[in-house]
Amino acid sequence: MTKELASRVSTLTPSTTLAITAKAKEMKDAGIDVIGLGAGEPDYNTPANILEAAYESMKDGKTKYTPSGGLPALKDAIIEKLQRDQGLAYARNEIMVGVGAKHVLYTLFQVIINPGDEVIIPVPYWVSYPEQVKLAGGKPVFVEAGADAHFKVTAEQIRAAITDKTKAVIVNSPGNPTGMIYSEEELKQIAEVCKEKDVWIISDEIYEKLIYGDAKHTSIAQLSEDAKQRTFIINGVSKSHSMTGWRIGYIAGDKEVVSAMTNLASHSTSNPTTTSQYATIEAYNGPQDAVEVMRQDFESRLEKVYPQLAAIPGFKVVKPQGAFYLLPEVSEAVEKTGFSNVDEFASALLTEAKVAVIPGSGFGSPDTIRLSYATSIDLIEEAIKRMREFVEKNCK
């Protein structure tokens, strides 16, 4: 019996985030004092009103199959949220609910990408974008922006990367792993290029509620009717309401694409988890106080730890405007400490200093590391102290 795997999975790159997290957990389980800064989820429990709504739905017997694209009541809650927050009007047939935003993105690529189609992905990127494009038979086309550009690509860079095979451009704002936010003017310029070249826009807005200082989140779909018609908004409650494990995300966009996605989902997942859908209805329709409490806490942590991280020798840090990540460029620190590359540096940081960070190579940014401040301020500050001591001790 042959055991050859399908070619579609042979080019996949394992998730760097999950690999580091697994190694750190293994060390912790062995009794080693490891501080993990790799978390991609809030360190808060899901708000009590949402937990109660989920419990009540189960008690009421709402535990059966639902429509593949989500409960009508949940679609209505999402429609109201988009109107309330972005001033955007959608109909039920323009909304699909999936098993987390990641599943929604995967399904979207499966529906719109044909073999050889290109998708423009700004670098640094969330690790799953290129892998999902490849799984759909497409080709990721990377456009790079470093720390000097605040990790944001320009409309002209996108224009230069577009070919007759380009199907879509991804915009992630606030971004993972950068925490940076595209301004309204920057988005207008990108939208104009996409209109001129007639390509889709995939707008990943999963961190929209985690915004700090004077920064403002604008959805590119808000900017014009054309931008709205060519944009797919991807969002969910994982980050905004600390519901990562509930696995609910959604898409808002072109009804024909949404219909095809719903049909595909009906043959893969049947429907999003019923209890999670009722919980999400409460998340959007209920009080939002807990969301703001969490946002304020993350902002407070950022204000405390940013200057401490920037003070580490060889670390170049751009202050993020949203999400809960810091992405310092550490190539100078790597050189000073005698390591060959950032991956080796991060591995030694884990084994010697007992601090787990994510090497930027997994995000297409090999000179960086990603740190999450979605953990207690005491642990973050202790981790930064260990990192500083590690660099100072190993400096050649």
C-alpha cells in the first residue's frame, strides 16, 4: 500500500508559532520556568454574559445542526455590527459564518483561486496566508516593507507587483505580526490601484477592536462603493471578545462568492458549532464593556513594555498601533551575540534564558522576532529582563 502524500501538502511550511509554543509547553510540563511570549490569543476568559448565553442556548436544546453559512440571527447580528462600527450595509446573502476566521479565509481562497492565480501578500505576513494560497493552487506574491516603512507597503509597490494573473491583494490592518494600521489615505491609494487593475481586496480586520493611542481603524470597504464591491471583510470574535477556542469567524462580501463558499462549507464542516454561534450573537448584541476593559489593559501593557524592549542592545522596535504584538528587528543583536541567524538566536533564548518568542522567518521577516504581550505585565517584564541579560551576557 502506497503512503505517498498528496502533492498539495508537500510544499506546506509547518507553523513556526505552533512549533515554538509546543516546545515551550514541553519545557513547562517538565517543570522548567519558561515564559511564553508566543501567544496569539488574549489572556482573558470569554466575558460572563457570553458564557451565560451559550449555557442558556444548550439548556434550551439549541444543540442541533444549523444552516451551513450560519444562523440567520447571527448573520443579522453581524450585519448590525458592520453597520454600527463601519457604516456598511450588507444583506444576509453577503455574509457567511465559518469555523473561525482562518477557516473562512481558507474557504475564500478555495473558491476564488484557480491554478496559477496570484495573490499579493504584504511582508511581514500572518503565517497562514501564503500556505492557504498554495493549497488553493495559487501563487503568493510577496511585497516587502521593513521597519523604516512601519511595515506597511505602498500602493505603488502593489501596483508594481500586479500582473495579469493577480486575483487579489491582502490587507491586514491592524496587522499580525506588526500591530501596524493603514491610514485612511493609504487605504484610499490601495483601493484606487485595485480598482484600476480590477482585482479583489481581502481585508483581514480581526484585530480591529484592539487600537491604541490616536490610531483609528478604517475598513477599506468604507472608502467607496467600488471598494466595498471588490472587498471581502474577514473578521470574527476570537481577538475582540477573547473567544479564540469558540471558532467563529465570518466574511462579508460579494454574494456569488459567499454562496459558493457556503456550498463548499456544507461539504467540509456542515456548519459552525451551534453553541458558539449563539454565544457570538450575545457577543455582538450584548454589552461591550469587557471589550474596552481588555483593550485598555493591552494598551497599558504596551506603554510599559515598549521602552523596555527598545532599550535592549541591538533591538530596533517600531511602536505598534494595535493588536498585541511587538516585532523588533534583532539582526544587530544576533550579530553581536555571535549567532548565525534569528532562528538560532530565538532557539538559544528559549533554552538558555527560558523565554519563548517566535522567529520572524515564519512571517517572511527573518531579521525579526515576534513577542506577544497577551500575558501578565509581571511576566512580560521578567521576560524582557531575561532577554536583556541574555544579549548582554552573549555579546562578543
